[in-house]
Amino acid sequence: MGAADDHRDEPADKATVRERLWDDLEESGEARFPFPPHGRIPNFAGTAEAADRLAAHPEWQAAETIKANPDAPQLPVRRRALREGKTVYMAVPRLADERCFLKLDPDDLEDYDAATTVSGSSKHGEQVGPDALEEIELIVSGSVGVTDDGERIGKGEGYSDLEYAILRGLGLVDAETPVATTIHERQLVDEPVSIDEHDVSMDLVVTPERTIRPDDHEQPTGIDWELLTDERLEEIPVLQRLREQ
């Protein structure tokens, strides 16, 4: 086997795949506001249909508490959760507060549509610290792309995986907690991608057209302290607290 063949067998770099997916969503016309899709969890045509499909699965139906990302494509997921009486937790931006989660309790909210937007969640939600969190029964993540094996490509900042690691460290999620994502068909990646040990894999990958259930895989068991810089530790109070414990 030649050097070129060896190179083709290597997993693709996440940054390269990420840029390709952003470009494709924009050029195909499947991206939706906010524009451009680049640099964010991209919004896409069919988000409501993907949310409906996710809600048909037993993992959704059994969950009373959901941790969700705040991005635009999962807005229908968050709204549906509240309308079905589920409590939704969202991380505050960059986890930059000791009270690092927003709690959206359907019993305490009057306007679900306003409360589930990025700006409205901070206004209508209750900001809570780790001690006030309930056990999370389903995680919904935003994705730039997902491989056939359920490996997720985020926007490159690492906060989604760090939020999972913090919840795992707090004992609020475990190896059995399902992790789902809603994406467009064009965000499915049919090639191996370079994945790190701290990356969280998806148990349910839901598009407007279908659901993919990747094979079982091991999730990260907690925070990998060696990967965290002193700067990030200073910026995120809950990390300082967990490290002291």
C-alpha cells in the first residue's frame, strides 16, 4: 500500500469537515437564520420535523428532565419539552458563573416561546448552581455534523463536551443517560473523523427524515483535568469547585 493510500485511511480532521459542512449547508440553501451558518451550530430546514421525530422515541417520552443546548436548531426541541411538562436545563454562556445553569420549569413559566430563545432563557429562566440541579434523564446536543458511528463534530469550542463532563462529575448523568442530536441529512458524515477521548458520542441521531441509532460506545467518565488550561479553570467557577472536591 502506497503513502497516498495510507493517507486516505487516516481519519479526517474535524476542523476540515466542519468547514465543509458549513459551506454545504449555505450553498445548498438548507441553512436557515441566523446567517451565515459558519462559526455556530447551524440552523437548518426541517428543525420542527426533526423535533417531532425525536419526541416519538422512548428516551424522550421517559425523560422528565432534559439538558439542552441553547442554539437555534434545537429551539423546537426546547419548546416541545416545556409543552410536554418537562424541565429543561441550559448552560449559561461559557459556564462563566457559579450558578452555571438556567432552569426552565414549565410550571413557573407563562410564555414558553419567549423562555426558550437564547435571549429569553436568561430573562425567564431561573439561574441555578450545581446543588440545585436535578438528575438529567436526556441530553440534547447541537451539532455541526455527526458520523455514522455517532461521533459528534461541534463548532470547535469544546463547551458541550465540558458541560457533559461537569454533569458526570456531579453525578447528574451516567453511562446510561441517552444523548441525542437533531441535524439535517446533509450534516451526516460518511467518513471516519478524528475524535478525542473526551468527545461525547450520540446515542440518537435524528434528522427530519429518519433516526440513526449508532452502536453502543463508551462515554467520557468525567473531567480530564490535564486538558484544561489555567485560564479556563479561572474562567469557569464550577471547575474550581469540582477540582477542590
